[in-house]
Amino acid sequence: MCGHNDRLEAPYSEYADWSLSQAITGLKSNGFEIVEQREQFPIQRFYDIGALVYYLKAIEWQIADFQPERYIEQLYGLHLDIQRDGYWDVKQHRFLIQARAI
């Protein structure tokens, strides 16, 4: 299972290394107390290439200035994989922080 950028041979955004620990460090150094933190790595499943294209156009930070024409060969290969397997899974990284000013 690889990510969107790897599979499409696309460059990573400036936020690719953004992490829970970086966010917490930044909040603490700016006078916040961390009340709660959670981190998960859910799987996102795409059942057709149109859904993936829609997602990448809507989530601008995943692949900056995403245009399907630039990735047509990679998208077509992925389309064939989805037809064969029925879906394509991508591991996501999500975190939640509840903080308050001290």
C-alpha cells in the first residue's frame, strides 16, 4: 500500500512531514496546554479513478496544483488496478489536538 504521491510519482507538499509531535511542540512553545491528543492511521479506499481525481482536486495540499492531464499515465495504470482489484487503499495520517491557552 503506497500513498497518493508515491503512486502518481508526484512531489510531496510542504506539509508532508507535518506530525502530531510537531504540532504539540508548536502549541506548547506558544503558551498552550495540551488537554487531549489522538493520532490514527486510517485506510481510505477508492472504488473508482473518478473519486480519486475528485479528492485530489479538492484536497489541494496533497498534490499542489493537481491536474489529471499531468498524471494521465499513472492514473490509467491505477484505474486498471482498481478494475482488477475492485478498489485501491491509501493509508492516511490524522491527528486531533485539544489545547487551551495558559
